[in-house]
Amino acid sequence: MYFLDQELYFPPVEKANSEGLLAVGGDLSPERLLLAYSSGIFPWFNEDSLILWWSPDPRMVLYPEEIRISKSMRKVIKSDNFSVTVNTCFESVVENCASIVREGQNGTWITREMKSAYLKLHERGIAKSYEVWEEGSLVGGLYGVDLGYIFCGESMFSKVSNASKVAFIRLTQDLQQQGYKLIDCQLYTDHLASLGAREISRESFLEQLKA
């Protein structure tokens, strides 16, 4: 495992351990975050931990054309109960992602330092959010890092049933229209798999990231 200092550098991702942990330390400057995401690396750590940098193998991704929309979700989308906006309240989306209670998780990895870092990326037009509204209230959403050809999803939340799915489907449809290659979902979850995401090798992911 590599210990980072102030130098803007990451070791080759092949140096990651079996769990995908590559390096420890460094900072969350916009420049380091951009280098990380463009190299297939992302930060994930707890409030009382050093910054941990990961590059897992395999990697969970969604090819936009492979989005799986169930009949029930098609009905939800057609019902117009929800409205979707883009980049109207990025900070609120991040706050909700950090505070939402998640089954099987104690606390959040979206620390104050992380919130500040992604807000700086948002101010540069790199981190983006999708917001889902119901009767004027923010009920779901997601945010991530937009590399211009690959969208790196970071987190999503839902206060009512299906709200985060609506955000994810809308994101995927928009990216498909814009010719994006894939959405980086980082790690496997049943929820993402149900929407069409699948695991590919880290080598394949990096090839597509650098193409």
C-alpha cells in the first residue's frame, strides 16, 4: 500500500490489494480528485480515518444502452408524479446522500471534507447532480463526477419509493443521448444490478477510461 504526500501522484492501480485499496493519505484537492477519477481511482473513507483511495477489480459499470427499466418503473415515469432537474441544488443532494439512513451501514463516508471537495468540483462544472421532486419537495437524487465521456457516480438517495431510480434512469437516458461510454458505479450492489449494471475487469474499465 502506498502512502501519499503532497505530490500529485498515484501509484499504478495494479498495486491495489485484493480489496481494491491502493493508497492512503494525500488530500481532496480538485486536481487530485480529477487525477484519481481519470485514473480509475476514487476516495472512500470514514470521518475518523485517513483518506483511502480505491481501484477495485472487478468494477461495477452501466453501459447507458443497457439500462433496465421494469414495467412498473415505466408506469412511475409516465405518471408524472415526479419531476427531475439537473444541477439546481447540488449541495442539498450531497447533504441528503450523507444523512440518509442506509440499511447495514453505520454512519456515512460523505464526510465534511468530502462535501467541501465535491462542492469545489461542482463550482468548476465537473461534479453534477440530478434532483427528483414531488409536490415541490426534494425526495431523491444523485451526484457524481462528469469526465465528459464517462460519468462517475458517487451516491444517491431516496426519501420516497422509486425516487432515486427515477434520477438514475433520467441520468442514463441523458448520457445515452450525449454519447457517453458508461457510468462508473464502482462497487456491486443488487440495486444497481437490477437496473442493468454489471461487473467488468479493472483492465477493461481502464481501457475504456483511457480510450
